[in-house]
Amino acid sequence: MLTSTVCAALSAAGLGIALLTAYRKRFLAAIRIAAWSLIPIGLVMTGIVDWVQDLVLKPSVWAGFGVLALSALLFLIGRAAGRRTGGGRTERRAAQAASRGGAVEPAGSAPTLGPARAPDRPGTRRRGATGGDAEDFSDIEAILKKHGI
């Protein structure tokens, strides 16, 4: 009852401000103010205010939110613990391999040898072999000498 009265008063005040704004020839602003001021009375008329009032003022609703928050927290803890211990993936992989009757392949079984290099072809020259790098270093040496380094 009190919330309905407060919402009606807010709407009436907003419409009064909208009228004053329209009187000052600021029609676009008056339309926006009128639109915002009609929201509280519209919420009362649809019953949303009563629903929100019941939602906010009932302790059982807050207890329900607490239970939902606890549930979400437990999900997050379980997920973080699963990532830390590596649980989930390795257990599933072992179960799949056991069902197939094969052994589990370790995750890092093959050593990495670095990027593969193409074999030298007889007709091609590599840049390092021709002295292209030497030209680059000569430019750098010239710059350093110029600055006295």
C-alpha cells in the first residue's frame, strides 16, 4: 500500500516536471521526463512492485539466494580443484583406454626437437652463407662508429 502511494507520487512529480519543461519549449526533454515518470505507476499497475516487495522483505527468499550462492561457490571450488589436480581429463583418458584394452599414452612422450629445417638444395644459397648477415652487421658497426661507441 505504501509502495503504491510512493510510486504514484513519483509519477505525479515527474509529470509535473515534464509539464514545466514543456512550458520552457524543451519538448524532447519533456517527452523523456514524462516517459521516465510513467514507469513507477506502470510497475504498480502490473503488480511487479508487489512481487519485488515480497522478494525483498521475505527472509526465506534471502535464504534461498544464500543457498544458490553457496551452490555456485561449490561449483567454482570443484572446478578449480579439478584443474589444479588435473582431474577429469586424465581420469577420462585412462577410463577410455581401459575400455579399449590399450595402454594410456603419456601426454609428453615425444621430445620436441625444435623447428624443422629444410635440407640445402644444390642450386640455392642460404642467406647466412653468402654474407648477407655480414652486410647487416657492417651497417650496425658503421652506426656505432659514427656515434663513437
